[in-house]
Amino acid sequence: MSPSIEKVFANDLEDYILELSKKAIYNILDQEAFDLYLEKKWFPSQLNGIKSESILSVNLIGQIRTYTNLSVLFLDENEVPVEKQIQVKLAGRMRVFIAKIDFDRGATFKPEDIQESWIALQPNFEKSMMQLNDLIGFESNKAIKAGKIIYSHNVIAPTIVKKGQSIQLYKRSGNLELTIDCVTGSDSNIGEVIMINCVNLRKKYLGEVISESKAIWRKSL
């Protein structure tokens, strides 16, 4: 076989492995949110002499990153299964969501206030992956200007209880259960322990939020 024919065969095999690698990655990533192009970063020499039909599977190793590791399982010349690791570089583009209006800190994201766009795949893109369902109804943890990308680390679960909101604190004293009208000292969600200010008693407590309007006494301050 001439060197030129060997090179063509090697390129065909490389393309085939890259295609299988892309399928393995798309088993994890949403294909509607990523348009990927894979490049060979490192393949072991043991893959040079195999045939495409001897490849049994290509599987992801660890997390998906700009440089992603995968394992190639194939049969050697003795029909013995062999597994080797490869590394590919991910390029392409990713879907993002853009603010159509200025969002204040704590503002709720609504469908009419955001729009879809595409940008080149960014470093650490795996930390920015986001579905529309991860955004709508959630809140911003910082001010975001119109036209800016909304990143996943700027999105938080909606706050059930707002700072300064009226709340009833339930406190047990012996066989008695007291109900005290107080106000919250910070934003919080169910299950969180926050400071609660009971102005009429001129006292402050730590209370565990159990609903939008109720908390259970945990500690006197």
C-alpha cells in the first residue's frame, strides 16, 4: 500500500472516531444547544493500524470540557478487546440567552424579556450550559443590562421570603406554643435559618423558614 493511500485510510479512521466521539458527547449535551466541531488533540499510536469495523464503542471519560477525554474500545489483530484513551478538542458554537431589558438584582426572568442567540464556544462552557426551563421563573442574583448574556451563575431559585417581610415565629415554651409576629432579616427560602426581628418584643431570633409566612424558633440572640 502506498504512503498516500495509508494517509487517506488514517484520515478516514480519524474522522470515524471523531464522529463516534461527537455522538458520545451529544448523549450528554443537548444537541439543540450546541453545534460542535471536534478536532483530534491526542490519539495513541495503537489506533493507527486498526480498522473502523473493529471499533466496539467510544465512551466519555469524566466531564465534558474544551479538551475532553474519551475511551475507545476495539478489537486487536487477535480479536482481543483493547481500551485506549483519546483526547479531543471541542470547538463550534453554543446557544445563550440574552437580556432584552435591564434586570435588577432579584428580578424574575420572563419569556418575553429574554431572547435566544448563538456565540462561539467559550472556555469553561460547561459551567454556562443552561436550558430555558432553568431560567424562566428564576431570579437574577445581580443587575444585568439589556443585551448582555445571562449566565447560569447569575440565576438563582426564586426567593420565597423577602427581607423585611412579615412572618410568624413559632416558639415552644414548656407546654405552650407561642406565636410571635415578626419580620425577616434577609431573603430566604424554605429550610433556611435566618435572623428574625420581633420589634414589639425588642428581640431577635434565629428561625427556620417553613413556609412563606411561618418560621420555627431555633435560637435566641
